[in-house]
Amino acid sequence: MAELCEVDEPFIYRLNDNGSGPSLLVKVCSERGWRIYQGYNGCVEERWNLWWRTSAFPAASYKTLGDWQFMNHIPKGGSICRKDSLSRLLRCMRRIYGSIYEFSPPCFHLPLEYAKLVAECSRLRHEQDGAVWIHKPVAQSQGRGIFLFRSICEMRCGSAAVVQRYIERPLLIAGYKFDLRLYVCVPGYRPLTAYMYAEGLARFGTDKYTLSDIHNPYRHLTNSSLNKTGPRYAECKDRIGSGCKWTLKQVRRALVGRWEATEWLVWQRIRALVTLTLLAQATGTPPARNCFEFYGFDVLLDDALKPWLLEVNLSPALAADCEADVTVKRPMLHELFDLLGLPMRHTGLSLLQGPPATHINSASSDSCDSTVRTVQRPRTSVPSAGRQRPLRRRRAMPIHCVTLQAPSLDKDTESNDKGKYANSGSPSSTSTSSGSPEESDCQSTPSLATPSTEDESWRGGHATAASRRRMINACSWGNGVRWERAPARVGQWVRIYPHTLPDNEIQIEEVRESVANVSKFVRAAREVARENARDARAPRDSTRDADFEATLRKKLAYGPNFEVWLPPV
Ligand code: ADP
């Protein structure tokens, strides 16, 4: 029987293994009224709702995850976050799917491919008068251990590394090199659901770019952790200003006049690049629920406006070093939690025991929801948080609140869910490695998570409706968010995959089908940009974006559920 549920318990967040974490994340969590977890220092505290860890989780943590608990990594979701395994995955996809995967610079793995690198270097020396290469240690970040060279004899060998062709002609603004940091959220790989945040950052080198001095890191590396320490960081630089970061909005404004329709197209190509990269590891991830990945994609534009993927960060930096950081990251984190259905203040442990609901509404107004919540309790009890509670009236929810809608679930889904996933334990607190409290980007260490024997079925396809349904059920979130009905946009998070959702069909595409869809998307976007360039009467002002979106939607025969991803302008 349905009964009213107490919903006033605070939402509890847990940071790494020692309570320390990025300052901006702590700020956002406390702005949402969440309470910090108290169970560090050996005192076992089972009650928490969100565990945010800089590094990967031990595999056991996923097995004991309760309906009301969420974690910021997906089992095996970090394969694209190590430089060597990213390059291997993309190489493999390029072999299968061809040129659509040509967005990462040619790469050699050391020490294994040293001989091949030597051969390629000498071939290029004869053809091109000395190409430039960049040497990057595989398990490091923030520009550490990176150097450029022209001749193989200049290369210092050390730990495992990748050597990549250096993009010698990057797009410059006022003579400075920059790369883009894009924020991507994946709440599930089965089926792949991916969102990209409309805002992001551009990170500049702090010395003017030139190939005649390849050993000055401030000209060639755009890591802000490095440039912060550069001699010209605080100087007011031509057009760039002081510091080394812009928002994507500033970048768009700098590009739009000069590049017209091509500028719009480049963002569509970036969207495709991100989706294709995620697809490269999609088949390697087991079904998972209540966990998500929050990636930082680093993309470099060359002087023909072609986007190149440099790397993917498992835990993108959430420090607030400058104004651009705060402008972008603070609303981005709030809206990330809105997207994931992790609400403000009052939906702590008890509410999340409710069965899955149909969808979420993300409200961004001051309007308050003071209705009494009716939530049906699950049949299985949850020891750590399952005490019977007296009925209570819900308090007003502040801005950005997320309202879980009344449950409506077919029987099939419910019984399946409970049988397989309702679990009574709390996550193991025996994690081995302590997450780094640092606020800088983090690359992936080899994944600790392995699928359980029970999960082995995930390797199979989804040929039948029943197997598709089983997959959807296995990945259904305990807070009622249903990713197979993922909204096209929550705040500035735009769903980049799937492009569109059919009305009533469970959709799981095989990777081949997904790659074909991305390829179709890129072709259509190219046509839209080309037609606009030819049409003298086409709008050149701010109405252009809306026009492009409508044309693209029509070309692809997508409904209103499809949205173009574009930074603000
Ligand atoms: P890290 O993990 O240390 O940040 P990255 O792969 O992001 O390593 O490289 C650091 C910086 O070096 C990038 O931000 C970019 O400016 C530059 N860079 C890396 N690879 C290339 C490349 N192939 N071509 C041009 N610049 C590159």
C-alpha cells in the first residue's frame, strides 16, 4: 500500500577516502544543503548518498551500492582516460570504421613501438624536413614529463610513454595557442547516454606560439597548472588579458565573425568526436546503475578548424583559480546534480528507497514545492536506512530543485530490479587507495573494477526485445531517473547521445549502428553549413543558430527531442 514517506533527511556526500576534495565541489554540495559524511577516521558510517572519488573505486563498492547511493565512476569507465589505452581503443576503431575515427594524432607506444617510431621519424625527415613530436608519460597529467623533439636522438627514454605527432599549426588567438576543456557526463553506457555541458573553458599558453622554440613549455603546453607558474601569467596579454583561461563563450565570440558557418560546424564535429570516443569503450563496460562518469575532454583546434582529441580526464580539475573557473564550474556542478536527479536538501536516504519514477523535472525557479510526497516503499527493506518513519510534511525546496515524479513502472521491471539489484548492505568501506584530494586533473589508473560473474551476460548483444528490456532494467537508477527517456537538456547539459529518442520503444543500438548514426549526423551538419555559406540571404546574426538547428533536425528527420550542442554566444 502506498504510504507517505519522510523526506527531510539530509543528503550526505562523501569525498575520496578522507573527506578532502575540490573546493568548488564542497561549495556546491553545501549550497545544495547536503551534509558531509562523518564516517572517516575508522568510524564506520554506512549512511551516505553520493560518494565522489578522484580515482577509480574498488570493484566491491559497486556490488553493494544501495538504491539511494550514487558514485562518480562507472566500472571500467576509465579506459579512455589513460593515454596509451585511449590511443589503442581509437586505433582499433579506426581499423574497423575508417576515417571517421581520424581525430587523434598518430601515436606510438613506448617502449613497445620504439622501432616503428624510429622508422616513421626517418621517413618523415626525408619527406618533410623534420616533423615535430611530443613525448608524454602515460600515467601523468598536468603537463608533467612532457617534451617536444624533432629528431629521435633528442628523445629521453624513461617510463612508459606515448609519442604523438605534434599538431604544428594550431589555431591561435592573438598568437597564443589554446585548447578546449569540455565537460561530459555519462550516466550509462548501456545504452550509451551522454551529455555535454554547453559552457567550458579554453586554456592558453602564456608565451606566443612559435615552432622556432620548441623547448619553451609556455608556448606549447596549455595546461593551466603549468602556465599559472609562468612569468607572463599575470601580465595583461594582447586580447587574452591576464591569466590563461577563457570561457567557451569568449572563444565563440572570437571565432564567429572570422569563420561564419564553419564555426558552427566545428562544435558539431566536436560533439561527434566525443560520442565516437565514448563508443570506443562502450562494449567494454558492464551494466551499471546509480553511477556516472564526469569526464574532461581536451580538444585542440588546428588552423583549418579541425578538432583533435588530446586526452580524456577521469576527474577534471574542479578548482576555482580564476573568474572563468567559477563562471563555468559552479553552475555546471549544480546542473550536473540536477541532471542526475540528486536533489536539494530534502531527499536523503529515505526518499530514495522509493521505486523508479517515470522521469525527472528540473525546476530552476524560486517556486517551492510544498506538496506531501506519496512514495510506495519497496518490498525489500534496507537496514541502514529502512526504519519506519512517521509521516511528515515536506519543506520548501530552493532553487534548482529536482522533483521526482510519481512512480509508474511495469511489473516486469519492478520484479526484475528487485531480484537482481535490491541490496541490503552498504558499500564496502575497505577501499584500498586513497583518492587524491588534489584539485587538478586526474588521469586514470588501471581500472580496479571488474564485472561480477553475474554480469557476464553484458557481453551479449541486444537482439531481442526481452534482452533489451533486461538490459534497461539492469541499468535503471534507484532514484527513478530513467535514462532510456533521458531529457534532451537539463540546464546547460545537452544530451549528445542518443541524438533522439523514439516515443515508446526501448532503444539499444549496437556500436556499429551508433557509429553510423554519428556519421550521418556529421554529414548532415556539413551540408547545413555548406548550404548556408552558399546562400547569400541566409542569416548571419544570432538567429542563425536557431535556423541551423531547425535545418539539421529536418535533414535528419529528428523530432523536438533532438538538440544541437553549442556553447553560448
Ligand atoms: P597532460 O595529461 O599532462 O595534461 P596532455 O595530453 O593534455 O597531457 O598534453 C598537455 C598539453 O600539451 C596539452 O594541453 C596541449 O597543449 C599539448 N599537446 C598535447 N598533445 C599535443 C599534440 N599532439 N599536438 C599539439 N599539442 C599537444
